[in-house]
Amino acid sequence: MIPTPEMKAMRAFHGSVAIKEKYVARVKAHAEADKIVKGKYWENGKGCAVGCTIEGTEHSRYETELGIPAAIAHVEDYLFETMPNEDAVKFPLRLLEAIPVGADLSLVSVNLIVYMLEDVLNIKEVQEDEAVGTAIRGVIDLWKRVQVGDEPDAAAESAAESAAWSATWSAAWSATWSATRSATRSVAWSATRSVAWSAARSAARSAAWSVAWSATWSAGESAAKRYGDVLIRFLSEAPVPDVKIGPLRHPFEGRARLANGREDFIQGD
């Protein structure tokens, strides 16, 4: 997902150690009670990674309650459901514990998208298909520009950039159309299409989830576990701007209270 101004202003756990401690304690308690399960969001005191974190079903609550972009919640959700169960039940706690209080997580999903697409380039069938490889590399280049603050939609105002984008899209479509027998190539195409489409500002909110789905399709549980480890590493390495860490010091305080109709999740140190 291309970082929005709101995402860039967001800080993990809204800069409050107490908020992190609250959700870490909650997830730890659910894990110890064997209430972290696959196949449901939140039902009868049991749920998935996201469900047991917010005790609910709305991924957007990661932003209002935890100061974590919803895109990360979507990726966590999919990887949790796909990785081996023994790793999945530990995943939500590992994820929360890895995030530094006050961190800027706006580029984490972008970094994961780049990592996954570069991983797709290592697939044998992709390496043997120049058109698909070229298409994927074109999308990777666009996302790398996002990493340094040069958003593709601004660059696309240039006719030259638009032409290059069309060529990348056409190459992906042509290569896939002639390779329908290859499941792996379909995975590469799906990853390319999902990210390219989102970079063009259509379905941007689901971009990170789409790449996670596409890149793990052919490799299954082992890939999900590996990408989960990579996600946790990117989260732990997220920069922490030089801001005051303390209770109720985040730009979403009012929005969070209104969205949830309560104040109990915001606690002072």
C-alpha cells in the first residue's frame, strides 16, 4: 500500500508503552489459554491473530487502537492462516513484541511487497520467461520509488512514465495469456497484477494482502512462515522518530475514541 499522509503520521502504539503492554498481555493470555485458532476472526472468546489482538473483526481497529497500519493487519491475517499451526499460534505475540513503541511503520508493507516480488523473480519459470520477468521488475522499480518517497502516481503524469507503465502491463498480460498451463507463472502474474493495479490507485488498500497471497500460493506453509519472519524483521527495524513517548500523545486520539465508543484501550503510563 502506498503510504498516505495519515499512515506517515501514525506511530506504533500511539507512542505509549502502556498501550503496547496491554495488547501484548492480551495476546499472551489468549495464547496460554489455547484460544488462538485458525478459521475464525473472533467468536466465543477464540479467534485468529487479528481477532485475538483486538477481540473483534475489523482490521481498521489496528490503526485506531494500536497505531499500526491496517495493511499490516491484513498481511498478518493471511500469513497466520497459511503458516504451520505450531508457528501460527506464536505469530501474533511475536509480531507485537517486535514493534518498537513510537515506530513509523508506513513503509513496512512496501518493503515486504518489494521483498516478495524479488522472491518471485527466483522462480524457475519466471526466470525462463523474459516478458513476465520484465513486467515484475518494472513493478518492483515502481515500488522502490515509493520506498524513497517518489510515488508512482506523481511520476505517471509524465507521458514517458505512462508509456513505460503500459509496456510493463502489456508484457505481463501477454506472457500470462500464453502461459495458462503454468501454475507458477500464474502466481507471478497474480503478484504482478495485484501490485501494479494497486500502484495505479485501484484496490490500493488490499495491495499488501494481495502480494502475500500471490507469493505464497505455490510454496504454501513454508513460504508463509518465511515471509512471517521477514515481516517481523521489517517491523523490528522500523525507524522511531525523535518524538515524546507517553500516554495519550498521538494524532488519532479523538478519532480512536469516536470510532470505538470507549476510552478503555487508551491507558496512561
